[in-house]
Amino acid sequence: MMPDIFLYITAFLFGTAVGSFLNVCIYRIPRNVSIITPSSRCPSCNIPIKPWDNMPIVSYIFLGGKCRICKARISFRYPLVEFLNAVLYVLVLWKFGFAWHTIVYFLFCSALIVISFIDLDFQIIPDRITLAAIPIGLVVGSFLLPDPFLRYSLLGYKTSIIGFFVAIALLSRGGMGGGDIKMMAMVGSFMGWKAVLLTTFLGSFIGAVFGIFLMIFKGKGRKTKIPFGPFLALGTLITLFYGQEIFYWYFNR
Ligand SMILES: [Zn+2]
């Protein structure tokens, strides 16, 4: 089993490295700053971070969660995002095996992380991610992904996505924002209409449970704005890893 363990460790390390880049995306995309240049800087003192202070997770621990220069606290979110991304990469490897399509699922999971944290911060889901991902999902998801549950004909995708847009626009006034709808279109482009239904159900259910929890235990009013993107992302991940099993269980009881 040694080669397997080696693969999983590699996936984890690769996940933390990509996660480090995701932190840059989460910070810069909603602020409309280039994600390529300049190099990473401390948000407090604006001094460029040295490569050895910019290693995923490890540097945070060695620096005690503080900037080396100005000693300002570094948000715990940075190592958290790196760790989350790494765990998802391990799960993708476990679920889909080691093949070229693994990369597609890596990218898809990373996009969900970036969307979730930007939505938490700014209550927006950037078009730069969802609209860019839809054509990739259409092509890759329709023809190349091996999973029969996730793969549908291109025609099926197109009709389901357009149908979904129209249905939501007609049915929902408020509630889901425009960004959420484009995010579901992105999910549909990668995983088909079944996944969109299940994801919407799971995301709404988890979001509702969380909302009730906030009302009861934190005394928040019904008007409290809760970003929906993270819940949809959670629903998407459950669908990605267990959607087929959930559908099978539901229709074969
Ligand atoms: Zn600093």
C-alpha cells in the first residue's frame, strides 16, 4: 500500500499549495486586484512576505500566527483554507482515483472554496469564477468525466441550465441572489440537472437548519442576512461525493 499512501500525501501537499493561492484569490478577486502580481504582502504592513514565511500551514504555525515584521495577527482563515483544500484533494483522490480527470475535480472543489469565502466576506459570488467555469463544465462535464451519474449529454446540459435559469427567475423573487443562480448553473454544467436538484435541496436544508440554530441560540432575527453560497457549496460537495448513493437510496427504498 506504500504507493497509495505516497499519492495521498502528495495530493494533500499539492492541496495546501493550491490553497495558499486560493487565499490570494479570496482576498483579491472581490477587490478587483490582479491575482498574479504583486507578490503576497502582509495586509497590515504591506511588506512582501518572504517565500519561507509563505509556506502553507507550516509558516503560520512557526510564526505563531503573526507577521514576522509588524507582528500583526494573521487570520486563522489562511491555514484553514489551505487545510480545507488539502482535505478535499485527498477526498477527490479517494473517490475518483488517480487519473487526469482528478485535476478537473480538484479545480471544481477549489472554485467552491473561493466562492464560499468571498460570499462570506462580501455577500457576492463573483461572475469571474462562475461564468468562467460554466463553459469548462459544459465541455469537460459532458464528454470527458467518467462518472455516469455526473455525465450527461451536452444537449441535456444546455436545456437543463437554461430551464433552471428561467424557472428560478420566474419563481424566486428575492431569496436566492443572482450569484447563487449562476453558481447552480456552474454546478449543472459540471454535474447535470440531478445534481442541481440535490444540491439545491441540500444547500437549502443545511442553510435552514443553520438559520434556525442562529435564531434560537444566538438570538438573531429572521432578517439576518446569511450568505447562501457556502451552504450551496456544502450541498455541492455532498452531491459530488455521495450524490449517486443518495439518489439510489431515495429511489430504491
Ligand atoms: Zn506585517
